[in-house]
Amino acid sequence: MTAGGVEVSRSCVAVVVDRTRGFNSRKGGGGRDAERRHQTKRPIEADDDRRWRDGRRGDSEKRPRLVSQRGEVREEYRVQKRRKCSPFASEREDNKVVRAPLCEKIIITNQFVDVTATRTISSEDHQVSVLSPELVSTVSVLPVEAQLDGQHPFDDLEEGQLEDEQQVVQAPNIATSKWATCLESPKDVITDVVKNSRWNRSSLSPESGELLSEGRRSTQSGSGSGRRSVEPISAHEHSEHELGSRFDIGVGEAECSTSDFTESEIDEPASSEIGLSMLAGSRDVNEYQKLSKINEGTYGVVYKAKDRKTEEIVALKMIKMNMEDEYGFPLTSLREINILLSCNHPSIVNVKEVVVGNGASVFMVMEHLEHDLRGVMDRMKQPFSTSEVKCLMMQLLEGVKYLHSNWIIHRDLKPSNLLLNNSGELKICDFGMARQYGSPIKPYTQLVVTQWYRSPELLLGTKEYSTAVDMWSIGCIMAELLSLKPLFRGKSQNDIDQLQQIFAVLGTPSETSWPGFTSLPGAKAKFRKQPYNLLRKKFPAVSFTGAPILSELGFDLLNRLLNCDPEKRLTVDEALSHGWFDEAPLQKSKEFMPTFASKRN
Ligand SMILES: Nc1ncnc2c1ncn2[C@@H]1O[C@H](COP(=O)(O)OP(=O)(O)OP(=O)(O)O)[C@@H](O)[C@H]1O
């Protein structure tokens, strides 16, 4: 183990986690190769895990060794893992929003709607060609003008807080989703989406949540939280894929061909059978009383609200429509809803249901947490103690382990997306950028990951990236928890400056320290040569200057999370099993974490 060197030891440990004691203990060594192997397969279900543990899976389907040696807590998480089919598979990487066009009738494919195709239709073109003719469903959509019906759900609320929401009254619909059926109005489109999808968790039976047949499960392989890369596919492959499948399962994934996903399996969730079970529980936003506005992000306004029946305090995230855009309903929001509804983990914010308001507005109802880490750190005078940082890091890593194990990359981890409550619980939110991968993914767009937390490979314009982008962000967050200051504060929208800041601390990479570095598009820029890793200076073992102190092991963890080479960066499993969590001071229990006065009402 080195301290301060650019290169660090690659040894790997396996751990047994004893959550009752609140720390990890090393158990033995293990290879990293299996973890490092790029995997582009779909996640596997709990049953697969069992089969694998029972030794009934083939070599090619082996999970990383660490996973088989997990302790109780991880087993528990795995049992919680009940991932469902993804209702929204047509996604755009540029975070544009999608709106049904001004037409009276659209024919859409059931799942793999080509957003670009829907863009091209005009009011004269009343039909869009379909990608899979046998799978079409027909949607009637009134012209946008006709959508301006009814009263806004928050019309009875305070004056002056309605501008944003009222725009939504004119909002388009999400009829391009697979869940739309023959409907009378855009409001109905939204309502039907809620009814026919699994958006309403409260009425979802476990049975209906389990959408994958055994046959499908058995074709899936790979999981764990080792490195997984997202591979771009060629245009040719992509078009083949779209024509061949309505489900975004990776083309070129040898063990997960389109034929693995039969029509009946895919249609199952959208069938009236499940739709009917949704009907009983769907709720209107007026079931909630708005209390105050918490925050406004790029894609939504978040309110504190109260369930009128149960008096439970919740957070309502209203999906913000962009009326200046050619489209309306943000795909980032569809993606967020879809992913959050299928996640179930203590470190991931819980979405209770999705409710609809008049005018086709859609709200995500989430558990409410008093703070986000950005707000807390901005108000703190002293940084968190080491044991507090461990408590927060452990929760963050466990949440990310759950995501990576489920083939989800968050892609926007940062303090403002980490919620904190007064019980010391940390939960990851804002899944607008999150992607399920193992599916064809279009090349990287600049919008992934807020700049200060963005990894060097993204900044350098890589076309392939992996779960390692989240691990970099976690390294930046760890540094910030220790110092209260963002570690790499590049100038806004200036990737080169961001990289200069990184290289000034970690050393400028070379082809030796990071094989493949010089082939990255951004590597042609002339970076100042800085041969040393100076991170230790910022986080010394002993400090006379007020710099945050960090033990050898703590520094080793930070340094390995912040490895410029994504292949060498720690995986979430490796981070979770790092010895820093074993050494004194041990992580603080959540119940002893500090509480903070709420800025919010
Ligand atoms: N469940 C919640 N409980 C309490 N506050 C929340 C909750 N969800 C979000 N917030 C607050 O609202 C803010 C914005 O939420 P979120 O990040 O989901 O919106 P966004 O529009 O996607 O933001 P961004 O501009 O970062 O993409 C968060 O930083 C947090 O302060």
C-alpha cells in the first residue's frame, strides 16, 4: 500500500461484513480479474444469485468472487433486489424531453419508440411508421390546445408559487410511452400511464412486480459490483437492435440476445391484467397538501407536502415541462421514475408513488429527508469527524453497490444529490442522469455528471465509460466530507480547466500511468506536466495548518478512488471492504450522527 504515489497496490481483499458490529473485517485475498472484466450483460435476479451460489452457473456467468463471500447485509440487499422490466426504453442521451406531436393519431411501437422518428412527424403526418409492426398500439391524442382543461392541482395553494406548475397545464403528454393506450385526452394519457404502468407502487403486488420469467432470468448473467463498462454500439448495430427488439437489451451481448425476450414476457407488464391492479390505487395530487417549496432543480420543483389522509410528510417532485422545447415531458424524468420505482434500498430515496394532477402534470411522491449534504456542508463550521465520514461513506457506498449490482450507473453523484435526515441516514436521490446499462448506450454526452465531480475519462471525452465514473464522484465527495470544500473546482463549463485542477493535484497522466490515456479525444490538449501526486499534502496524516487529517488507510482509500485511470480506480466492492473502515475510530452509528437545524419549513 503506498501513500502519495500515483501508482497504488492492486491487492484485493474479500470481506465478511458484520453489520451488528458496524465494521468490516478482512477475510482473505481475492483476485480482481473477474471484477475487472468488462461486462455488458443484463442484471440477474435473486434466483440467479442463488443458482450461482449453488454452483449451477457456467464459468462464463461467474459473479465476482467477492460477491459470493458477502455477509448477511449484502444477502439481505440482494433479496430486496426485485428489479422489473424497464417501462421506458426509448431514451435520449442528450436529456431532451419528448412530447407527443400535434397530431390526432400516432401509431407507436410498444416499447422501442424511436424518439427521433416521433420528432419528424407533423400535423399532416398523422401516422408514424412503427419499428415492430406486429406490436403497435394506437393512441389518440388531442391537439395541444385541447389539453388546457381543468384546474391545476395546486390552484388552492398560496399565490405566487404557481407559475411553474401552471406551465405544466399546457404540458404535453407521454403518449410515446409503451404504456399509452386508446385514450380520450392527454390527462387520460397520463392517468392511463399511471394505471397501466407500475408507477403506483402501493397497488403493486409482488407477483406483478416480478415480471421476468425463469427463461429470461436464465439467460442473464453477471452482477456484483465490479467494473462494468458501457460500450457504444455502431449505428448498424443499433438499428438492428431497434428492429429486432422492443426491449433495450444489448445487441452484441452474446448471452442476452433479443430472442431471449419473448413477446409474451415483455407484454406482460403492460397488459390489462396488471393495468387493472393499478386502477384501485392510483391517486391524485390533491391527496397531498403542499407545505413549502424545498428546492428547484433543472428537471423538477420539489415541495414538502403532507398526505392528507395519513399526515405523513413527503417530498413531491413535480416534473418540470419545458415549454420552450419542441418536446415536453423530460425523458430524464421518465428515466428517474422508472429507476427509482424499481429500486429498494435504505440508501436510495424511496419513491412511494407517482400521482397525477389536472392538466397532465405528474408528481413523484418520495419519502422526505430534512437536508441534502450540500446544504448541510455549506452551513457547517467544522468538517465531519472521521467516524462521521465513515458512517456517511459506508451508506453512500452501500447505495452505490446496490445500483452497480443492478446495472445502474447514477452518473450524477454529488453532495446536493445526497439527502440526509436527522436520524443520520443518507439516501441517494436525483436519478435523472442514471442509466441502466448492459443495453446499447449512445456515446457519452457532455451532460453526464456535474463538472466538479466528473471523472477524467469523461472530461477527456471517452466514448466508453463504466461504473468507475460513480467511484470518482465518490472520491470527490469523500474529500469534501473531510474538508468541507469541493476538491476540484474547475471553472464552469470548462473541461480543460477541470482537468488541469485534477492533474495539478494528482499528477498529469501518461500512457504509462494510464494506458489508453493518449488515445482519448481530449488528451490532445496541452496540459501542464505535473509529475507528482500531491494529494497527501491536502490530506496529511498530521496537520499544523488546519488541513483535514487522514490516516494512511484513509488516504489510501481516497487516493485509489481518485485514480485517473478508471481501470485502476477502486470498485464499489473494493471500497466497501477497504481497511479504513476497520480501523479506529470506527464508523459512528447513525443514531449518534449530528442533527442539523432545518433551513426548510
Ligand atoms: N426526497 C426528498 N426529500 C427532501 N428534499 C429533496 C428530496 N428530493 C430532492 N430534494 C431536494 O430537492 C433538490 C433538487 O432535487 P433533484 O436533485 O431531485 O432535482 P433535479 O431537478 O433533478 O436537480 P438537478 O438540477 O441537480 O438535476 C435536492 O438537491 C434536494 O435538496
